[in-house]
Amino acid sequence: MNDLKRSLSEAAAAAFQAAGLSPDFGRVTASDRPDLADFQCNGALAAAKSAKRNPREIAVQVVEQLKADPRLASVEIAGVGFINMRVSPAALAARADEIAADERAGASLLADPRRVLVDYAGPNVAKPMHVGHLRASIIGESIKRLYRFRGDQVVGDAHFGDWGFQMGLLITAVMDEDAFIAALMDKLPDAPRDFSDADAAKVRAEFAGRVTLADLDRLYPAAAARAKEDAEYRDRARKATADLQNGRFGYRLLWRHFVEVSRVALEREFHALGVDFDLWKGESDADPLIAPMVRQLEDKGLLVEDQGARIVRVARPGETKKKKKLPDGSVIEVESPDPLLVVSSEGSAMYGTTDLATILDRRQSFDPHLILYCVDQRQADHFEQVFRAAYLAGYAQPGGLEHIGFGTMNGADGKPFKTRAGGVLKLHDLIEMAREKARERLREAGLGSELSPEAFEETAHKVGVAALKFADLQNFRGTSYVFDLDRFTSFEGKTGPYLLYQTVRIKSILRKAAEQGAQGGPVIVAEQAERDLTLLLDAFEGALSEAYDKKAPNFVAEHAYKLAQGFSKFYAACPILGADDPAVRASRLTLAQTALKQLELALDLLGVETPERM
Ligand code: ARG
């Protein structure tokens, strides 16, 4: 099943070919003058240039061909050679019927599905999530859903940050604070062999009673701040990190405990945000692969010694050098991009090392054609290094790794959003803030008064989350935007709550229709508003394929918004149950049902849930 834009493009391509020109000129787009036409093709102008002919002459030839197309009510030349097309009411009605009968609401499936892994959210043990993680979660979830909906086999992985220096910091902080645990660490044997599972469980129970999530939340920021000032402390934390990575048994047990405590809390928060992962793997899962990988990189001649560290050079010959200032004030030229640091001079694996090894892990387990890393744009250099190293080592096919970067969510000061106290935002608090504002907004609008207290809460939650998600996803991901909860939660304008409200409104119209026993029927396209709505329904496929190709959910968000608006206009102009003619009533009911189905699908792809009532 093809959307009109695509099938008209095919017809235009054939017409260009018949005129002895490349079919590529036959690209049809939605008209930018909807008052004059539904679709347009500007190919005659480009064709004229390349064939050194008169554009109008070419347009005349193409139009002659297209006129035979029964779907077109009119084909006209405008200006120097633009071709304007209007679709016949019958062809529009047939397309609307097709979309109405289709459970995918007119969206096609990929001919060539792939295995795609989406790496997103990337929360860290104990470190509070910042706005970058929020955006990564929202955008990544949407891309995962979009890819899956189009037919790819998709796995979403949280890629939990459970292995870096912050783990050593926490171990150090806990041991400093809790003499019992410190003593226990000294007592624990180093060889897990002489330690039964029951013994391990006992130790873990001990930790559970002594180290809670609140402790981690409190200890981490203090430890991170201290490590910045205090070199001796930093060295101890580094040593603890290395010991943990080298397998010190007591540290591993303690670390397991940190990971579990954090994970439970994070999963709860993500769930509240409507973000769910298929895989909850961590950086630590790549650890067993690191040693063999380092050997392999060495064998391939990719690993180079550099001031005690081991690196992979990723800059290509002749690539831009960048200037670097040395501590003594002199300036030297260094290669750009920077090399990938694989093993630090202290012998530790770095962030890039785990990312490289994770590619190997993913290849073994899922063998993805494509890995999408939905991570803050500020990590672009990191990914450039990792990807280049992976291609050099043959760990992925060129193009098989892609960084889906995004801008920041800023505060009114234009800097990445912080809480009033200047701290990083906690997802939990953000959701609660949005929910509170949603409650207020609902009451203000006189909504939800007929709901039970529980249903009201659930609706407020959905409205709050929709506000956050839609505010994020309506922008192209690369764009930064300003956090403005008042605007995000408004029931007017381009907002999540507006979309939910429109959706609930259609649901209520359809409930009323069902109570009256009204039934849908074949679509009739007579009024302008019926035409417009049908064209919007037809444009779903185009919006999805653009969002897919550009890895940019804003095209889906834009479609959802236009559709909600289009329905609203349609409903104002075309009474449904009030229509006199039963055939018209049935047709409009079908249009309403179809609009709802498509709107809910689009919102679902954005990760937005709709309530039944408001
Ligand atoms: N945990 C990282 C951070 O907070 C993000 C992880 C992104 N994914 C990746 N494969 N590196 O910055």
C-alpha cells in the first residue's frame, strides 16, 4: 500500500521517462499552496537545466502524460514550469478507506528490515541523572519505538554506567564512613573459591542494612567534590577502581550492592517516564572482553605506547591538526581527532575502552547491522574516536555505528538546566514537578472533575509526562530548548497536553456514537475539511519515513500536532452525528475513528500515553 505522495511520484517519474528524461525528476511533494493544489512536482525545472531545454516545454509533456491518471482531478502548470496536482475526491476517498482498514493506519513496513541496537539513557550508578540523560531517554525511547514499528528488529539497551572511577570513589567513601565495612573488606578472602554463595549472601545482607540509596546519593557528590581538591583521596579512589576492576572480591560484592540499589530506583523512575529497556546491560559487562581485545588490538598493530598509556591513533593522514597549549605556554600541533585512550598509564580501562569492548559484546550476542548511540552531542568526539577505532579494528562495518546527538535542555539563563539550588535535576523530582503542574492545569481548565481521585492522579501523571516528552520531541534533536513548565503544560498551543486533550475529545465523540449505535461506512470526500483531513492521514507515511531516515522524532511530533489540529477543524466544519445524510454520518465517523487510530499510533511512537477521559 502506497501513500499518495509516493504513488504520484511514481506516476510523475514514468511521465518524465516517457519524455526521454530521468525518472528522478519525478519527485512529488505536498503542495506549499494548499489553496491551489494538493501536490506539486518541480522536476521540470531541474530537468530543463540538465537537458538544456525549456522548462515549460518539459512540463507540458509531463502534464500531458499525467492527465491520463484517473486519480488526478487536475494537473496544471504554474509559473515557469511547476506542476500542480489535485487529487480527485474518489481517489482521496479510496485512500481514506485503505487507511481506515489498515491497522497500521497507512504506515508501510520496511522491505529490508535490519537488526538495530539503540543505546540510550545511559544512567550511572549513584551519580544523579542530569538533563542529558533525560533527553537521551526520551529521544532514544522514541527512536526505538519508531524503528521497531517500521519493522526492524530492535533492542534497546540502557548501557548502565557501572564501571568507571565513580565506583572507586563510592567504595572509598563508604569505607571511610563505615568502619565495619572497612574491616570487613580487609577480612574477606581474595579467592572467591573458599567463599560459599551463602557466605556471600550474608555479606550482601549486611550491606543492605548499612548502605541505602540515600547513602549513595549523599556520599557520591561529596566524594566527587573531595577528589577534585584532595590528591591523596583521589589516588585512593583510583586504586580502589583498579582493584575493583582487577577482581578484588570484597569490592566486587560491595559494588554489586551499589549497582542493585541504584538500578531498582532507576528502573522505577524510568518506568514512571514510560521508558523501558529490553536490555539493562552495564559497562561492566564488557569487562571480560577487554583483556583479549587489548591483545587483539596489539596483534593488529593498532595499539601504540604513548607516555605510559596505550592508545589507538584514529586521525587519518592529512587530517586537520589542532593547536594545543602546553603547561609551559608553548603551542604545539596535535592530531585531530584525538587518539582513543585504551589503557591509562595506571593500567585502567577507560570509558572508550568499555565502549569498544561493548561493540564486541553486542556483536557476539545480537550482531546488529546498526548501533545507534543516543547520547548528548557533547560526547561527539568520544564517539568519533570509538567508531574510528572500531572500523580500524574491523569490529563493525563502516556506517554501522552512529551517534544520535542532541542539544541540551536549558534553564532561563541559557545554560543546561539546573534545580533552583543549582544542583543536577533528579528525574523523580522533575516528574513530580510536571505532575503537580498538570494537576493545577487540569483544575484550571475545569477538567477531571468527574474522575475518581485515582483516575485523576493517573490522568495528571499522563498529562505531566506528555508535557515533558512532547516539549522535547517537537524540536529537532540537535536543537537546544528552554525548560518552561508553564508553557509545556498548557492545553493550548503545540504541547503534549493539547494533543492529549484532542485525543480524549475524539474518544468521547466515538463513545457517544457507540452509545447511539452509529456505525462507520465508506468515506466520502466532499467538503474541504474532509479533503484536508484525508490528505493529513495520507501524510503519516511520509512523516514516519522522514523521521526514520533522519533519526528525528520531531517529524512524528509535527505530524501528530497537525493531525490533531486538522481533526479539530474538520469537526468544527463537519458535524458527525449531526449530519443528516446517513452515508455522510457513517463516512465522517470512519474519518474520526481513523484519525484517532493514527493519532494514538503517532503518540505511542513518541512514547506518550493517552488517557480515556479527562
Ligand atoms: N553513562 C554515560 C554518561 O552519563 C552515557 C553512556 C552513553 N552510552 C555509551 N555507550 N557511551 O555520560
